[in-house]
Amino acid sequence: MSQTISALHPPRHSATHQTQSPSHGHPPDDKTYTLTFEDNRLLSLLFGEHDEHLALIEHRLGVAITPRGNRVAIRGDAANVENARSVLLSLYGRAGRGLEITRGEVDGAIRMARAQSEKDVTEGAVRTRRKAVIARTPTQRTYIDAIRKNELVFGIGPAGTGKTYLAVACAAEALMNGEVDRIVLSRPAVEAGERLGFLPGDMKEKVDPYLRPLYDALYDMMPQALVAKGLAENQIEIAPLAFMRGRTLSSAFIILDEAQNTTPQQMKMFLTRLGEGSRMVVTGDPTQVDLPNNATSGLSDALHILKGVKGIEQVEFKAADIVRHQLVGRIVGAYDKAAQKARPPARPSK
């Protein structure tokens, strides 16, 4: 890529760009960016004696810099190339203002570029005991922001988009920061018709298979010993939806997963469990309803009834937001197309 800039003006972001293919012998992931400087008189200050400033940037950022006349080619990993570009533009602007450029100034510009790069990557990250979870799509960023700003959020869309995973991450972060006193995770055991008495084992053995995805996400965010302690002390509760009836959940982060498999009555029951100081996230895919006898989904019903209500936000994920194997996105897309073809054509209005 190339960019022409002036010493007397800030860098012009509207400058033309040109993508250059990696030259033979360099890794295929290498990027090359060319800067063209208009004022040759400033280049000796920018480059330093015997190009020592360029050498320092190369060493610290892991790039290769080749000066040719009033042009500088930067080659390396895309992120490092961007940092080097930012450093050179900053120092060139400093030279254009008549300020000196010392080795210390170059070092400071490098640190500033790195800090800004890290801020851009981690901005909005959800920090838990085990990891920092970073949004991987714009919709995921919107979803995290919505959870932090609203008391009730609906995350709707296909499997693999991170709806449940990010909600559990936000819950773990809120518990760690003391924003809530406990986490409550739930989902309808529709596969068993919620007739759990017919299944073998005690109650935990009956419901655990249906709640396993919630356990998996939680163990990803918190050490296993901490999860076990939280479960033992009721700081963390993972239970089927039927166990929510008649309760008021205060100072809690509450998540309902697979909400498309609730009835309208169950959904209303669940939503009205919200108590003081609590937050609630409801996730599901309205196109994947497993309710018997073509029953109405409580999720679809709630999305329609609660649209526009203050304090409630709906975030819709698309196939493009799927962050599992790339093939999953193509599979979902193929099924969506098949479903659209199977729909009867709309009748013309009279």
C-alpha cells in the first residue's frame, strides 16, 4: 500500500492505497506498506544518523524498513506494519513542526503506537478469572455493550455466534467485580419434555445433561475449584427453567439459554423473576423451535411484545457472525436458503 503525506499538514487519511503482493522469499502473511514523504529536507531527522531511528523501529516492532529516496517501504506482519506506519507518521509530523527527534522520542512513539494498538484490540473485552474474552464480530461488540447497559437483553440468532458464551462471560465478570452476588443459569429441558421424574438418577443426574453447555461455558471463564465452591455455596446456580417458578432473583446475573423452547407462559414466568439489582440475558434461535404440536415459542412472542420497551434491547446475530468452524456458517446459510425456498409465495393484495 502507498500513502503520500505532507510535512506541513497532518497525515491525510484520504490518500490512495495500493496493496503489494509479498515478494518471493518472504512469508505469505507479510504485508508491505509504502509511505511517500513530500518534504525530503525532513528525512534526515526522521531516519536519524546512519538510519538509526529506522533500525530501532525495525528491532522493536519486528518489521523490515527500506528507504528509497522520499519513500519508505515497511514489510512484516500486518499489525506490526501498522504500528511502524503510525510511528513514522507521528515522528514526521514532529519534524514538520520543527521539533527534534531523539532516540528517546522514537522509543516513546513506539510505546504509544503499541498501547493504542492493544487498546483497539481489547476495547470492550470481557475480563474473567481465566481469560479476557474479546468480541470477534461487530455484532458481538454490540451484544456485550447492550448487556452492560441494559437490565434485560435478548440475544437471538443461529448456533455458533457466541450468544450464550458471551453472556456467561459477562456474568462471570459481573460476579468477579462484585456487581452481583450470584449467577443463575437456566434452560428448558424440552428434550425430556421437562418430565424429569421419568429419567433415572437423582435430580442433579437428571438435569445435568441438558445443562452441560452452560457448565462448559462457565468452566471456560472460571477455575474449576471456584465453580465447585460457587455451586456448593449457591453463588452459582444451574437449573432447568421449571425450577424458576415462584422465585424472585435479586442481585443476580440471570441467563436463560435455548429460550425458543419456552412457551409464552413459561417466558412470562421467567422474565417476571427479575429482582432488584439483577440483570437478565435471554438467548435463543427462533428458527429452531423444538416445542411439540407446533406450539408458539415464548421467545418469538416476547420479542414481539417487548420490542421498544425501555431498558430492554434485542441483538440479532446473523450467519456471518458464526465463529465456529467456517463450514458451520455455510451449513446454516444453506439451510436458511432451503427454508426460504420452502415458504409459500406471498399472496398479492387485492
